[in-house]
Amino acid sequence: MIFDTLAHIDNYKGVHEGVFKGLLLLRDTDFSILEDKRYELDGEDYFFITSYETQEVNDTPEAHQKYIDIQCLISGTERMNVGTLEEMTDEVTERRGADIRFYHGPTDSVTLVPGKFAVLFPGDAHAPKIAVEKPALCRKVVVKVKV
């Protein structure tokens, strides 16, 4: 997992070409003028914009095998619990045909605000959309980079 600010994206040039392109997209795009939906990028990469209300608890971290997630808030504040996949204690459910599995297990938390991003690799379990103090409206862009 990488957790940083958009001001530091040049530090990640050599990490993964698709991840760096996704970070440039986050830095250089005015998402306030785009509607909530899925947008196609090069190859199998894409991003989507979503609006939601944070929740008190998210106790089922998710993980993906085929895609890297880059998550960045456009507005609002949320807590995201993160942990390593090998520390998850059990798989709760898998959505057939979708690149997502849910788990239980130990996590630590980070706080996402506009300008900060999280890059979540296939070995990273993450439970997003958690309220910081009380439920609040958020708008987020998630870039999906094919592994």
C-alpha cells in the first residue's frame, strides 16, 4: 500500500507505469465537472466516480486480484482500514464474476481527505467508507489499474 499526497507523485514514477498514469490522472483532472459513473482508460484500465455517505463500521475488508485500486477523495473525509491479505483470518464472501473478495482480519486505519491518495495492491485488504466522527457525504474517484 502507498498512502501519500498528490504533491509527491513524482516519487512513484518507477513503481508501476499504470499506477503512475493513474496518479497523473488524479493530479491533472478536474473531477468536479464529471458525473458519477465509470470512465474507460487505456486497455483494461478505467476509473469511476462515486458519491456516498460514510458508515460507522466496515468490518469486512476487501481485496482484488486483477486490479490495483488508487483511491482519492474529491470531497469529504473518510477513514479506511487497511491490512495485509496474509493476515486476514477468513474469507467472508466472493462476488462471482467480480474482482472482489471480502475478509475478516486485523487492520490499521488511515484518513483520506482531498489531495491524499491510497494505492492498494492485490496483497492489500482495505475497508473504505468509514465515518471519521459521524457519517458524512463523500465523493471519490477510484482508478482501477489492471495487474
